[in-house]
Amino acid sequence: MRDMRTRYGGSLASYLLSVAWPFTHLLVILFVYLISGRSASYGTDLLLWTASGAIPFILYYYPTRWLIVSRTDNAGLLSFPAVLPIDLVISRIIVELMTALIVVATIFAMISFHLGDEAHFDLPVLIQAFLASFYFGVSLGVLGAPLVFLSRAFVPAFMLLAILIWVLGGIAFLPDSIPQPYRDYLALNPFIHCAEWFRMGLYEDYNSETLNREYLLMTSTGLLCIGLILDRLVRK
């Protein structure tokens, strides 16, 4: 509650801005596609194709963005002996998860209204993709939080890394269309697997040779473990 009050001014209207802001990513990409006359790389609906890359980006970018500064934003709370740095990280994870649920639910409501009877989603696969993408963002954020606590110079570095991961993550192309061995190089980017996992749930007939669920989960777990170790070292 303190995190929401300090970040959003303590009002519902301020918090609604944080929910509305992620929609700009979806709308900007869609607008660029429309004015450039570009068609969907898969399927016939441009909104659905745009959402397949924008939703996993929202799910991983915002947890990363806000978690890396969770300790510095709430450093005053560390003067209380009962509050540990990891508590600040966990509280921000809860806030970001609530926000992500609202944003994604609203986007899917918009897509369902747009497609009408043509909307056929695989809900279990979408839930898995949601959790995996959010987990990746949390892991990257937990890794960055102790580093940013040591030096704010890490903030722009992590933001640049997050954008680069997204740009090279198959948002504007089909990873399976990339010839080998370049496809394997691109598949080292965990975000590609987030986007491909979402597409498996959005499209009934979508198949992906690039998708490797185990790689995504193992990479996220590795980043999380390194981040927790760094957190302990920084505290010492």
C-alpha cells in the first residue's frame, strides 16, 4: 500500500494511469503498422498479431522496470529492522502482478470484442504464457535490484537491455522463418519464447519450432538465483 501511495500519489486516478500506460505500447505498434500499410505476419488480423508481441512485452518489461528501482525508491523503509530489502522487492512484485492482470484482461476483452465469434483462445496455454513471461520479468528485475542499489548507473543499462531484448524478440517477424543457424542465435533471447508461447494460445493452428519452454523457465530461474545471491552479498 505504501508503494502504491508513493508511486501513484495515493489516488485511484493516479493508479489508473499506470494501468493505461502499457496500452500505449500496443497502440503505438498498431499505429505504425497501419500507417506503413503492413499486414500481419501470421493470420489476417493485425490487432491480434500486434497483441501477440505487445502482451508478453508488457508482462516482462514493467516488472523489470519497477523492480530494479524497488530498493532505492523505498530505501527509507530499511531503517526499520523488521524490513529487509527483499521485502521491498516482493511488495513491488505483488503490485506489478495486480496491474498486469488488469491490463491483460482489458486487452483480451478488447480483442474478443473486435473478433467477435472468431475469437478462439487456448486459455490454459495463455495462462502458462502469462506466468512464464511475468516470471522472466521478475527474474530480470530481481537481478537488477541489488546492482541499482549499488549504483543508479545500472538503471539506463537495464532499460536499454530490456528494449533490446524486445526488439530482437520476434515481435515483427516469425522466428521460424529465419534460416539456420541465425534462428538458433535469436532463440538465445528468452523473450522470443515468451512471444511464441503466447501465439500458441492466440492462434488455433500456430506451431513453433523455435519455442523452448524449458529454456525460458531455466533461464528465468537462473537469473532469479543470481539475483537473490547478489541481494545477500549486497546486504553483507
